[in-house]
Amino acid sequence: MPTQKLMSSSAEEKGLKLKNSKFLKTVETVGNRMVQPVTLFGILCIIVVLLSFIGSVLGWSATGEMYNAQTKAVEESTVTVYNLLSRDGITYMLNNFVNNTITYAPLGVMLVMFLGIGLADGSGLIAVAIRKIVKSAPEKLLIPILMLVGVCGNLASSSATLVLVPIAGVIYLNYGKHPIAGMMGILAAVTAGFSANLILTDTDAVMSAITQEASHIMIPDYTVTPMANYYFMFAGAIILAITCTLVTEKIVEPMLGTYDPKDAGEDLSQTKLEDVSPVEEKAFKAAGLTLFAMLAILVVLCIPSNSIFRNPDTGSLINGSLLMSALIPILSLMFFIPSLVYGFKTGIFKGERDVVAQIYKSFGSLSSVFAIALTAGQFMKWFAKSNLGSILAFKGAALIGRLNIHYIVLLLIFVIITAFLNIFMNSGTAKWYIFAPVFVPMFIQLGIAPELTQLMYRIGDSCTNSVTPLNSFLPVILLFMQKYKKDSGIGTYVATLLPYSIVFLIVWSLVAVIWLLIGLPIGPGANLFV
């Protein structure tokens, strides 16, 4: 079993100033005094309602061209504030209160994913898998690989957060490191590195389709493929994984200090890595073979051109396919069935009652999420209904349009504003529907290719994902954190994630500038300039 490792004196010295001086510690202290998430989202609901009333009275509006997803055309639209305190607004809020709670996106995802993950955890399958990985992999390679998996986690959509964050906590704990440092590192990799990946994802397909449509305003026959940013995103995945590892080791771990198990919010005895017994080894192999068989079956089913998992119109396995839209239940089954095999093989499950009892236990840990849905569900829907986010995006776009500066500086400003607006309007696709018809044609007039505009947008749209208050999984992350440090709060969350967002934004922007100066291609057949 790996021994507990003390932080080196050099690391202590590097982190001393950060711990004692100053900014991040202040953020943590102040943030932890904030109200609980249920109350916070309730307050945000009130703010949105009041701003919608004020904006309606003052006539807040914004005009610009935006892509209409229904008509599939770029149209000039004037967006005005929707008054939530009007007769129609109040009717909307009351009539949709229950539906807004039920349709709160994380609820369904968590319930389905925890069906599989909870069983995998309760059966001991995850624990034995982690023990085998940690015991066989050298530390210097394990952490960067873990971060790379996190960066590529956007392929699994939001489920990557639920799977990888708790795993990172256990790994760090058993390496003698602060578990919250590992959890925040992997969370930053998943969220702030959202656009990067080693393979194509549905994000590439959706973004390119919007970009192509917007480019037709200036160049009717222009083509933007899903591979438009692939070279850059492939390199970005590796660079961000390394960056994430360094930020965790050089900034976050020194800031958190040496971990004291006495701070834990629950018994951590079950999270220690012990030797794998012969029974566990045999059961683990059976579960592994089961998973391999399931993956093989899925691959075979995806091969035919008329496969049910493909897009029925285009044959794509990514854009508009059942494989992508049903990824959450598929992943849950990939956990659930091997966990059943493992549990019965080890004797942890002796019958159906044991399995159901473990499912009940897993869902019990989500009680706080159900409470959060009451207020967070309303905030998400009311903010969108008010049009405040769209107006903010339009105004920011107009501000950039009035600047007359060098194209690289302009693109960097575009990245920064996108990153800022991403804090308030977290949906990357929704923002791109608004931004693309404005910036793609504008940058074409400056000689900048649509593919490059899309690339810079994706950089800004990713880096602040980790610190946005619109992160629907915030209550679950806090739950994970409080397992290891019972007084963890929103302040701890923000203070530990802020360095990742700042460094990611700097590093990824710098890489983009160097890429442009060298003139490297950003994707197969993609242009930098027109």
C-alpha cells in the first residue's frame, strides 16, 4: 500500500505566500461564509426577477443577427427583456414551477448515472479497480494520465464529472496527497478543458454546422467541417492535461496544505487501498470480461451503415446519433452489469434484495440535489426566459465590433469576453448561435477564416466553465468535497478552481498565438485566413 507522503519543504515554501497572503485564501474564507446552494439559487431567482422588471421598465434591448435553429437561417433579431413580474411572467413562473424542478437537467443524469455508479461503488468494483491502477502505475505517469482522461471527458458529457471526480479523490488520498486537490484538478480538466479532445465529439459537429451557416452571410458556398479544429484540439488536450497537473502540484496542493484525515466528514477507512485478494481478482476479471463483451457488442452494432445507433439521415455516429443522445444510459449500463457480476462473484450481493438495497443507498446520497432542484431549476429557466443572457451577449459582441485593432489582439479580446460571458451564459452552443452570425462575417471582412473564429470562441467558452455559478453539478461536487473536508463550501470550491481557469486561459491563448504566428494548420483542410 502506498505510504503517506509529506509535502516537500520546497513545495511548502512555494505555497507559503499563497497560503498566507492572500487572494485565494481570502476568496475561500469569504466564499465559505456564503449561504448554502439552495438559498443562493433562491436569491439569484429574486435578482433575475427584479432585473427583468427593471430592464422591462427601462426598455433594455439588443439587436443583432443570429442563427435561427428552427428556420436554419441567419436572421436579424431584436431581443428585449421579458418581464417576469408581468401578468404573463407570473403565470409562466407559477405554471412551470413543477416542470422546471422536474426538468432540472442534472436530476435525470444523476439518477441514471448513479444507478450504475452507485452499484459499482457499493459492490466494491470501483475500489478494486482503483487499487489495481494505483498499485501498478508510477505516480509521475498516473496523475497526468488521469488529467488527460478528464480533459477528454467531454465525450461522456456531464457524466464525466460524476465518474472521475470521486475517483480522483480516492487516488490522491491513497497517494498521501490532499484528496480535494485531485478532485478539483480532475474537475478543472473536465470543465475548463471541455473543447479539447483526442477524438472528434458531437461538439465539433454542432459548432461547425453553426459556423458554416454564419459564414454563408459573406461566402455562400463556404464549407466548415467537424474536423475544422481537430489538430489544435488534439494538441490542446495534451497541453491542458500537463497544465492541469502542474497547477495542481504547484498551486492547489500547496494552498490546501498537508491533508488531515480528522477533517473528513465521514469514515475514510473504506477508501484505503489494500491488496487485492484472490476472490476479488477473480471477480474483477469476470467483470472486466463482461465489460469487454458489452463494448464489443456495442461496436458491432455501430458498424452497419443502417445501425440504430447512427444518425438515420447522415449515418454519422456523432452528429445527431442515438449513440451520442443515449450515452448516459449506455454508460450507466456499462457500470451496472459488470458491477452485478463482480458483486455476486465476491458474495457482496447474495440476491435481488441486496442489489436493490445498494441502489436505495446510492440514491440516498442525492437528497441535497433534490432540494437544490427546487431553486436551481427555477433560476436556470427564469434566466433564459428573461433574455438577460442574450442581451448581455449581444452587447458584448457589439463592443468588440467597434474596436479597430490588430487581428491577434482582437481575437484575444474575443477570447476574454467569451470567457467572461461564459460565467453568466454557460451553454456554449446557445452563445455560439448568437455570436457566430456576428463575429464570423465580421472577422471574414478582416481576412480571418470562420474556422479560426470558431477556434478562438471555443477557447474562451471552455476556460471559465469550472468557476461559473451556473454549474448544475455544484451541489454534488460540494457533497464529494465534504466527504474529505467537512467544512468545505463554495469558497473552497471557487478558490481551488480559480487558478485553473486563469492558467488555462493564459496557456491556451498563448498556444493559439504561437500557432498563428507559425502558421500551423488548425484542422484538415481548415483555413486560417480568407
